[in-house]
Amino acid sequence: MDIPLNKQKIALSKILIGVVVLFLFLLVLNLFQKQIKNYFYLLSSPIEKKLWSAGVDSSVFFTSLFNSNGIAQENENLKSENQELLDKISSLQDAARENQAIKEATANNQDKNFKLVLVESMGLDTNNDIISINKGSADGISLNMAVINSQNVLFGKIFKVYKNFSEVILISNENSVLDVKIQQDDPAKAPIHGVIKGKGNLGVYLDLVPTDSEIKSGDILITSALEGIFPKDLLVGKIILKNKSDLKPFQTAEIEPFYNIKNTDKLFVILDYKKEIPAAK
Amino acid sequence: MWIKFLFFIIFFYFLGVVQNSFFAHFNILGITPNFILIFFFLFTFFAASKNAIFSWQDLFLSITAGLFLDMFSYDYFGVHIILLLIISFFVKKSFSLLREGQERQPIAYFVPLFILSLIFYSLFLSLSSYFFEGLHFSFNFNWAYFVGIIYNLAFAVLFFYIFKKNKLFSGPSRQLKLLP
């Protein structure tokens, strides 16, 4: 009769010892989490970089293979969009000439606020819309720094920093909220503000646009710099479909973001952005 | 035996690097297959079909796979380890309860167990982000989530049949019991 009881006691003590050992193991791992993850990514970064590049090349190959009709249609769409843009450029040139001197001065001031560091992306956590990059605190990177590409498209901000690598939370992360302005055709009109919210799975949507504001498909969204993290005039996305309802106090819109993880090979972290205080009206 | 454990470590590391870097570009609606989870489930399922007792090997698998999942995510160490331990227990317990037919590893058991494990995996991670990182609870059972399940399931079923056809990993021949 005692034998089964002994066996149970032995089993229970095994479980208890196992739980304690596991707990201590996890405690040690978490105490040195930053160092462990840093060294792990340092060791893995050559392989990850190669696989990332291979993934970009392979996906482009398969996309073109399966989407040849789509590419032809996209080409036609881009041609007609280009024509419309050229038309808009010519009509804006008069106003542009008048503001040229002011714009140059503003651009120069803007450039003085930016100190950029070139980084490479190595991995993507699609569960949380987070990418990892190959530079960290040793390169001057710290939390909440904005991450852009060479075309000034906003990707996100620094979320976690380790010594030699960092994690970037994309604007599509469900916890991401970003104030934006909707570019107007007529610069004399008051800017329309909204909020870009991440919906996960690399998608974003526009929210909190006043119902009396006129927005339409094709409108470009840029950062407004109101929250002080992202500089102004960084490209965010364009409106695909607006959702307006009389029952809701704000209108929303589906957005096609400009950032594309397939083109995230080379990114830039803005190291030294100085928050511009908007001029009081 | 230690060679098998070394194989698991290298294999799960390789899967982690591939899913994080290469397969990031083959996402559907922003979802990529979670190969570590898929293979962990396959190993556990095939081992459970032979013997539904939780063993040291199952513990090692949970810790190794969980450690690499923690390494490639922003979560604290231990979140995925505990999660995979729970999934392992769940699979073992399910096998002890399910009726054993002529076939030892029926697909009819594999598919629902895998889907339930996937749903539990997402739910658990959302809860841990909410409690440990202070992020808002983000478990959305929407169209994209459904596509993600199908995407992962497609790979899981493919490898299930590869495992079965080649009689891969039917479980340890000498079972070191961890629990009665």
C-alpha cells in the first residue's frame, strides 16, 4: 500500500524540483535578457541577412511569375497617375515660384534637425508587426526614434534597443497611433488632421477625421509632427476607400501604406530629431 | 540520445531564422507560417501517438522550441516555453482520452488538435502582452486570422504526411517517465 504512495510522492517531488529549476532558469535568462538576445542576434545576423535578401529575391520572382497580368495593369495605372501628377505640377509651379525662397530655408532647417544612421533590416515578427535592425545603442540609437527609408516613407519607431540591434514597431502594429495630415490640392485650405491606427497584419486605417472634412480616394497622408516623435511631412500612405457614416462622429478610411517590407533592406533611423513647435495662430 | 537533443536545438534554431527572415516575405495578409510551432506540434503529436505519457523528451522539446520562439520575439523569456509546455500536456492528455482506432496517427485527430493549439497560442500571447508589456489586448478572430490558421495548417498537414509516410519520429524507444 505504501509503494504507490511513495511513487506518488516521488513523482510530486520531481515535479516540484522541475518547476523550481525551470523558474530559476527563466529568472536568470530574464535578468540577462538584453545581453543574451544581443549576442544571439549578433551571431545570427550574417545568416539572417543572407536569408532576408534571398527572401526578397524569391518573393519578387514568384510575384512576377503569378502576377504578370496584374503588373501590366499596374503599369497602365501608374502611367495615367503620372500624367495626372504632371498636370498638377504644372498648375502648382506658379505658386511654387513665389514660395521657393521660403521653402529652401525651411528645407535647410529641416535637414539640420536630422541626423540619420543607415541600418539594415534582418527579420520580421509578423505576429506583432515588429522588424529587427542591425544597429543598437552602440550606434546612438535609443527608444522612440523614427525609422524611414530613403524616400522619406515612415516605417515606425524604435521599440526596444539592445547594444548591437534594435526592434522597430511598425505603424501597422495594433498599439501604434500616429497623427497625420491629409495633403490638400489647394494649399490655401486648412489642413485636415486624422489619426493612423495600426490594425495588425501589416495594415493601417485612418480614423478620427471630422465628418465635415472632405477626403477622397488617392489623398496622400503625411506626418503632422503633433506628437513630437515623428518629424513632419514623412510619407505614410494614401486613402483607398473612405467610410463615412452619419451615425458616427468621425469618418474613417482604408489606407494603402507606402511602407513595404520587401523594400526594407536599407532603412534610416533619425537620431537627432528636434520637435518643431507648431506656430500659434 | 544526446545527438537527438543536439539535432532538436540546431533544427529549431534553423526554423526560427528561416521563418523570421526568409518567410517574412511570403506573408499572406501579414501572416507567416510559424514553423517552430508546426514542427514542435508534429514531434509532440507523433510521440503522443506512441505513448501518451509526458516525458523528459517532451520537456526538452518544449523548452528548446519555446526558447527560440522567445528569442525571436520581444516577449520575456519563458512566455513561449510555458505556452508550449501547456500545449504538450494538452496533446498528451488528448491522446489518453481519445479512442484509439486502427490508425495510430489519424489526420482527424491532428487537424482539430492543431487548430485548437494555434488558437490557444494566439490567445495566450495576447494575454501575456497585455499583462507583461502593458499593450492592449489584441486577439482579433477576423478574416486575416482565419487565413493565418489555414496557411499554418497547410504546412502542418504537408509535413504530417511526410512524417507519416517516412515513419519519422514515432517517439522514443525507451520512455523516461516524467509523470505517472
